[in-house]
Amino acid sequence: MANQEDQFKKVLSHAKEYGYVFQSSEIYDGLSAVYDYAQNGVELKKNIRDYWWKAMVQMHENIVGIDASILMHPTTWKASGHVDAFNDPLIDNKDSKKRYRADVLIEDYCAKIEAKINKEVDKAAKRFGEAFNKEEFLATNGRVVGYQEKINTILSRMGASLEKEDLPDVKALIEELEIADPLTGSRNWTEVKQFNLMFGTKLGASAETAMDLYLRPETAQGIFVNFLNVQKTGRMKIPFGIAQTGKAFRNEIVARQFIFRMREFEQMEMQFFVKPGTQKEWYDQWKATRLKWHLSLGMGAENYRFHDHDKLAHYADAAADIEFKFPFGFKELEGIHSRTDFDLKAHEEFSGKKLQYFDHEDNKSYTPYVVETSIGLDRMFLAVFSNSLQEEAIENGTSRTVLKLPAILAPYKAAILPLVKKDGLPEVARKIMDDLKWDFNVFYDEKDAVGKRYRRQDAAGTPFCITVDHQTLEDKSVTIRHRDTMEQKRVKITELKELIHAEVAVKNWLQRM
């Protein structure tokens, strides 16, 4: 655990030092669980969003995008169930006066048991070496099986109690497990209560006539209420999808883990409308497609896993999370949900308007079923950033900090460095930059020794450094250095564009899917 915490602290400090993420309103001591994306962060975030959009919309002729407003008619949230059921179970510690999510306290307790399983696996792997079979060990080792059964029992009881809204049993479980306040060790807990997460606001000039509104807690409802508009104007045939990226807002009481859980965050969602009865095959297909998208970035298959939900939302007939191994353990990165026809039917009922699809092949109207894919852009940013940040030992006995961002996502694709600030080298470097910037985001740096500049670009995540030296003046060649391998080679200036393009072309990345 200590190692994980140390790694996470490095992620936080590196994100600030290299212009990726700042605390919001920092000069006023910040605002809890609200962050600003800095000059490099905004580029990385945009590149992740673009990579998702290209894969989701541009590569599918039956998926289109919209950008719905953040403010929606308040009845939207009554129909969606958010007014009545968008709650977190909270518990207060009477001694520390701190508030926690009851389910998170229980999940953290289970994570500690999971850490014990991992310890047993590591010990056995050392003992048996290459002959070690992890799957067999997890299934047959008595101690590990016992730990896993304990986790399953705890989580299924918690899931059942939350589903029945049996909050006294959730508190009883916390007491039976002897879960203490992480800060003080106190076990003096209040009752568990439900807390609605929506931010309220007002629409109107005067207090008497103002209408109560909410900041949207998710982007999906903007898609559902526009289902018919998009279908008719786009002449879309089922199956088809509507994609959207945008801000959502949740009054998280226990917001934590940096940008993993924030009060203002961005989602990338796609609602796929299908014929009733076909939802299972589409659900399985989208699970596979979305995992392939993640794997195309080359961040290691071992860092992803599926978590199928035992406890389903009342409207769903299947749900799974793609979990990623963050510095604080495996956590949800993306959700794939088979939502049935709940959303469209609810909006039909509350609006009094028909939201049905006329199927010309079957010559009948029906309410489509929906398969949803929903990923947190900020979580994806954290997954990419934390996975890429590495300390490497170098042959000369020193070490370097390198941010091995997938080149397609890196804020700057290349840094152009004149060896010295004289002899006409800066002029040539500027000319190269002016040519490349039409195709790529590039960076110019002439301060400090070139070795120091290499290290700085490594830590900032720039895939290529292009050095202009005196030989450049003679034969129009430059040195190009690759961030990940530190390999340097001499190339013609005219070859640069093609070389960089081969590394950062979307086609070359998405075709790995």
C-alpha cells in the first residue's frame, strides 16, 4: 500500500510541475475536488476526447454525435429517476466529524483483503518460478479461496442491502467488520442516510418566479430526449447510436483520489438503440469493442479487467465495468449497460410524447432498447497519465523520469531544439517548426544544455526531440531522438513529417483494434 501511495503522490506532483493539472482557485486555497486542466493537460484531454470520437463516431456510419445543453427541463430528472433515487449512502463519524460513503468504506475493507490475496500470489510466484500457474493457485489455495469467499459474501450482502434500501443493515455490516474511521480509528458511527447528489440552481430573473433547475448529473438524458429528433432528421435506421461528450456535475460528499472522483467532470457516452430481443448480442459486442479501444493504446492488457455487476440498476438487464489498475488499485473506468427500454418509456410517460421507432421491415412501431457505453474522460486522463509516468535507470548509473504517453495522445508530438543559440541554428530550427506546426503540435526550446532539454521533454511526455546542429547547415539533416528508447538517428529535414506522422497517425493506432 505504501508503494501505491508513493506512486500516487508522484503522479499528483508531476501533474502540477509539468503543467497538466492545477487545483482550481488555488490562490484562494482551492475548492475541494475541483481541478483545472493546465496548458499540457488541456491538450492531453482534447487528444483523448478526439481519439474516442474518431473511434466511436467517425468509424461507425450508424453512430452520430450531439452536444446537448447542461440545463434541461426539470421534469427530465423526475422521469430519469434522479430526483427520487440519485443518492449515496453516507455515514458520519461522531468523533472525527468526518463524513464517508458507507459503500466505499466497505469496498476499501475488501480491497485490503484483496491486497492479502496479491501478497500470497507474489510469494507463490517467487517460490514456484516459471512453473507457477496463477489461475490454478487462485482456485485451489485454501487461504486465498477463503479470502475471496469473504470478499464475495461482504459485497453481495452490501449489494442486497443497498438494493432493498436496508440502511440499518449497511451500518450493521460496518460494525460487524469493525471498520474504523481511517483518520482517527474511531468506530463511533451515526446511522447511514441517503444524500441526493444533484446540484440545484434557478432559472429566472426574480426569486418569486424562478424555476428550480438542476445541473445535469449525467449526459445520457440529453441523448434520450433527442432520440426522435436525431432519428428523423438523420433518417437513422435501427440499430444506430448517438454519442456525446460533455460536463456533468455531482455533489460528491466524499470526492477523493485527485481527478478520479470530482464534482465537475466530463463524460464520453454513446447510447446505442437496438431492436428489443437483440440487446444481449449488442451488449456483448460493445463490451468487446470498447476493451479493444482501450488496448489499442498499448497500456498493457494486464491493467484491465471486466467486473460484471451482480447488483443491477432496476432498469438494466446486464451491466459491466471495465476496471483499470490505477495507483490505488483496480477501479471503474468505463461502464457498459444494457438499459432495456426504461429511459425512452419513462420520458414518453412524463412528457406525453411518443418516442417510438417505426420499423419498415416489420411494419410496426416499438420502443427501442438501449445499450450504453459510458467512460469518464477525467478518469481516462488519470489512467493514461499514471500508467505513463515511470522512473528508469540509465546505463550511465543515473535515472530519468519519463512520461511514456501513447504518442497519439501526447500534447506535443515533437520538440525542436537548436544545439546552440547562435551560428544561424535557431533560424533553421524556427523554419522547421513553422513547417511542422501545420500538421502537428510542436514545441520550441533553446534554454539549457541539450541533455537537460531532452530530460525536460521526456518528463513532459514529448515523443520526439529534433536537434538542429552545425552539420544541419551543411547537409540539411537533423538528429531525431525517440523518447521511449532514447535512440538517436540522423535524418533529412524533408523526412521529418513522414516519420512523425507514422508514429501519431490515428489510423495506425485504431487499426490495432
